[in-house]
Amino acid sequence: MTHARGGRPAILSEENSEKREELIGLLKKSYWMELETVMNYIANSVNPDGVRAREIAESLEQDIQEELAHAQQFAARIKELYDIVPGSMEFTPEQKYLQPPEQQTDITAIIKGVIEAETGAIEQYSKIIEFCDGVDWVTQDMVIAIMRDEEGHRRLFEGFLREYEVEGRI
């Protein structure tokens, strides 16, 4: 039997099989969120037109690599917890707010979509961090690091939004 500090059963113990299954569900949701974000960031980094669009597109291009790395981390942890990383047939899209705008010059719609996506990720990762407390420090530590990246992304796009608000573009 494997125990965490304080004598509590660790996440891989038989005693925690139900918690492990619940955690795997949370990790799979996070995996899909990251992959969907990658898809939408690709679209939103290619489609925009206009003088100011380039800076937003370049920022999204950088974020794509980080988001993809996050998905890979979630996949690896799912495997480490003795489950199977799902394939595309299990994917259900959810990010309506991050769909490319009809007007390719509507940069504020992209900025707001990114802020909403990052906020959703932060909320999801907060759930995982709390769930893992005292049971799975490995996952908790990984998700804390990922959440820090997401907070940085959100902060950057909040700055873009403030700039657009000051200039009266909203």
C-alpha cells in the first residue's frame, strides 16, 4: 500500500481508486480544453486582418506552443495514473466564445475570447489543485505550474483589452 505524507493513502493506492478515477476525469477535461484552445488559437492567429492584428496573432502563435505542451503534460499524467489518453472520437467542442469572428478585423472579439478561455482554464485547474491536496502532490504541482502560465496569458490579453478600451475600439 502506498501512502502520502501524514499516513494518508496516495493517489495510486487501491484505497483511492475512486478518487483516482475522478481525478483522471478532471485531467481528461483539461486535456481537451488545452487541445481545443490550440485549435482556436491557430485559427485566431491566422484569420485576423488589420494594422493591430499582427501583435495579437504573434502572441497567440507563442501561446499555441505552451498550450500544446500543457495538453502533453495532462496526457502524460493520465497515462501515469494507469489510464488511456483519449483519441479524437471522444472530443466534444465547448469553446463557442473563442470561435473566429465573422469580421476578420474584430480583434476585440478574439481578445475577449482568449480572456474567457484562460479564465475557464484557471477555474478548472483550481478545482484540480484543491482536489489533489493531500492526495496527489505530483499532479497538484504540475497543475500549479500550468495555472501560472494561464494566469500570465490572461494578464497579457487583459492588457491588450485595456489598451483597446482606452483607444475607444470597444
